[in-house]
Amino acid sequence: MTRVAAVDCGTNSIRLLVADADPRTGELVDLDRRMTIVRLGQGVDRTGRLAPEALERTFAACREYAAVVKELGAQRLRFVATSASRDAENRDEFVRGVLDILGVEPEVITGEQEAAFSFTGATKELTGRDDLTRPYLVVDIGGGSTEFVVGDDGVRAARSVDVGCVRMTERHLVVDGKITDPPTEGQIAAMRADIEAALDLAERTVPLREAHTLVGLAGSVTTVSAIAQGLPAYDSAAIHHSRVSHDEVREITERLLRSTHAERAAIGAMHPGRVDVIAAGALVLLAIMERIGAREVVVSEHDILDGIGWSLA
């Protein structure tokens, strides 16, 4: 067994997995899995740069993670950075900070690489199940981008598009520095049009409608599942491999778009860092389901982070 540590740094959150990996089978046994909302992508869509306060929040989380990695004695560490750090003019500042704290240089991967990691992490456990039909469409709705991957045993086609819960919120729901609460019909329509254009782009290279099983990843999807189940608090075991119907996703999305900040914050399973961006994330999920005619989404807690971990095995 090899003890590995994987870090996934996205636009909205940074996550750590420390696990024992079997190099023969690729099996992971979790020792520590944690997530911190750092909003690294704050303002990137508008300014093209990582904000100083966003960098400091991220570096603070990295210092916490470095202590965990050292305490658990991980032999290999891989740090993968995604959408926000791909887009930023000052990403070298981010790279230097991570290298100083964790001792490894972050790999600023392409959207296609991100998609492949997500597919591996999400589908490895589904192999052999007779209640799910392949090919899979794995959809990873992040803060700055959404990855689409169609595949069977491996990736057949993948595409990353610049539509995510943070990017859509900042682009369409922020007026004079404040989030419209709740959004207007015009704002929702503009956001939906942006999402539909991104789906058109994704469909140029990924046969979205050929998939038989939709697998949804990341915080927007898992939070929608928690709401659908009426969970009083976030429960990974209840959420992992749960199924949420199209009708449930539509009802929850409409409710979130009508709600105020206080009403969303009062939802028991809602992470404080997702309160302002969950409505946009849910709308992305709903648009995808309607585009491909999906009756349900299979929700996975295992995603790009597990794919990174398996790559070290």
C-alpha cells in the first residue's frame, strides 16, 4: 500500500484526500477527506487576476493541509489546480505560494485533463453494476467551469466549458457589488442563455445525448441531493450514489432561485460558502438534464479528487 495525498484546488473550494492506495488494484482507503471554501476565483471573470485576499484564503487552507499530510505521513502528493488558476494573469504568484507551503508545484491542468480525472474518480466504483447502463455522462459542475465526459470503461470524449456556479453568479447576479436577492426574471433568463450557449459548445465535441446514465459531481449537485432528501445536515454517506429525479431538480432549482440569502442559509445541509452560488449551480444541472432528457442524476461524492489519488497508485 502507498499512502498518497491529493489536492484539488478549484474556483470555489480546495479539497484534500489522504488515502492508502493499492498499486495493484487502484483501491483507495480514505484516511482524511476535507474541503474548505476559499473562493479563489473571486473576481477572476471580471479582472483576469487572482485577488490578494483570495490567494491568502487559499494559502491558509494549504498550510492546514500541509500539517495533515505531514501528520499522516503521505509518501506522494499531487496538487491539481483548475479553472480559476488557468484563467488568471498572476497565476505564477499562486504557484510560488503553493510550492513554498506544500513543497510541490501545482499542476495547472487543462479542462480535458480535469474531465478525465473526474471520469475516473466518479465511475470506478460503478463498474459491474447492472442497474446502471453505459455509456456514462459525467458532469462536474465547478465554480468556474463545467466538465462533460462521455465514456464506457474509459473516456470517449470530453469538453470543459466556462460555466460554473461562481462564474454565473458573478457574471449575471451581481449588481453594484451586491448579489441580487432573489434574482430577477431577466437575470435568470440571461444566465440560462449563457448556460445553453455553453451546452451548444460542449455538444460540438461530446455526444451528450448518447449517454444512458447521468452522473453528477461537485458541491452544487451534492447539495441538491441533500435538499431533495431533506437531510438536516450534510451526510456524505446518504448523498453518495443517491438518485435525484428531474422533477425534484426542477422544483429545488425554482425554489432556490426564488429564495433569499437568509432562506438558503437556513437549509440544514447548506455549506455557508455555497449560499450565494447554489442557485446558479442548480440551474446548470437542470439545464443539462433538460438538454439530454435525463430522468434522474446519479450523485457521486467521488470525483476529480479520487481520480488524482488513483493516478498516484
